[in-house]
Amino acid sequence: MALLLREALGESLRRTRVAQSRTLREVSNTARVSLGYLSEVERGRKEASSELLAAICEALDVPLSDVLVDVSENLATVPVERAADEVAVGIDRDTRVVIPQPSARALAAA
């Protein structure tokens, strides 16, 4: 399955925080965001606004541009997997629905 942008951002932020030997609580206090929400961002469960990303990066003392470069490099190495007979349709940020599409063989038989 393809990696989502929010997942890649969360992984990058978590790697940075762990490399600094900092706790979620320390970073959440400095960034002025709830510990639970920061945890959800790091796990790729919540979409972080640009303001929130900037606050987290400032709390981690890392430029947002460095995080975005890291995310871009990680996304570039992830293969995009998509079945030929399926189309992924996003309903909202947290829901993903796969709608089966008729195969070429089924269309030709119709």
C-alpha cells in the first residue's frame, strides 16, 4: 500500500524527536499542542496544519524545509501499488474506500 503524506510526515517527526532523545510530552509542551494530538500526528492518523507543523518543527529545532525534504525522499522510494481493476477514492481525510472497477475483459463481454 502506498504511504500517505501524513504518515510520512509523522514518521519524519518521530525519527527527529527520538534522535534528540526527547519525549512526546517535552515536544508537545514546547509546541503548545496536546500530547495526544502530537502522538496522532506522529502515527500518521491526523493531518497537521502548516501552523502546527511549523510549531512542532520549531519545538524540535529543525527547519520545516528539512522535514519536507526528508518526507519527499521517503515518498520517492515507496512504490505505488494499485490494482488494475480498482480505483481508490478518498471520502475524507481518515477514510479510504476502494471501489471495484470492471475489468477490460468484463467490459468487452458486455
